[in-house]
Amino acid sequence: MGQKFAAYDAQGAITGFYDSVDSPVPESVKAVGITDALWQELINGQGQGRRIALDADGMPALFDPLPPTRAQQADMMRARRDGALAATDWLVARHQDEKLIGDGTTLTAEQFTALLRYRQALRDLADATGWPNVELPDAPGAPDSVT
């Protein structure tokens, strides 16, 4: 093995590794030389969820992950909300099917109304004050469990 290099972008994030023997650094890439030991430490740290970037001295180092952006937080909350809606789809479908068949329903009218209000509250979450840092509403109780 030859000399190891860590390539980095304009923000100082490490974008890749090179070795002078079998993968030389392209001329258009900014890179800094590193030891085999540091390369292994960086690879191991990245495998444990840490991020690699240049430190104040211009050397690659491990850092904690950046917190999610507001857009990422909103995406995660939408996914949680969508999951909660999907978890109750079958209850709505069963209730509607039972009404069409006409042999009675598992949910009472009050339970079905509570379920519909819960689902509407989930849909309204994106307009809530503090979005995306909000809590999902509590699911109503039902015979077969709503969630």
C-alpha cells in the first residue's frame, strides 16, 4: 500500500479516499495525505454513524452527525403521520364494507366518528403551530385497537 489521501469538498466534508498505488488522486480533486491508522479510524468511525470532515487544522477528523434540517424533520414527521393514517385504513375500510353489507358494524357510530376525527387531526398536523416539532394526536380506543 502507498500513501493514503482523503479528498474533500468546498465545505470541508470528506468525499472519498485514495491510495497512491492503486487509486491515485485525480488532478481536479482536493485531497490531504493521511496515515493508514487515521484512514482506518475514519472508516471505522463512519461505520458507527460519525461524519468525516476537515478539522480546524485542515486534517480529516470524526464529528457527530449534524442535526436534521427543518425539511428533514418535516419529512420524518410526515412519514410518522402517514404511518398512523395507514395503520387505521383497514378500520375505515372494514366499517364501510360492514355498512354496505348491512349486517351491523364492529365499531359503533361514536367510535367511527372518533376514528374519523383522529384521522383528520393527523391530516391537519402540517398546519399546527410548531410544525414539524409536534406530537401525533392520541389514537382513539376501539375494539380491535386503532393503531
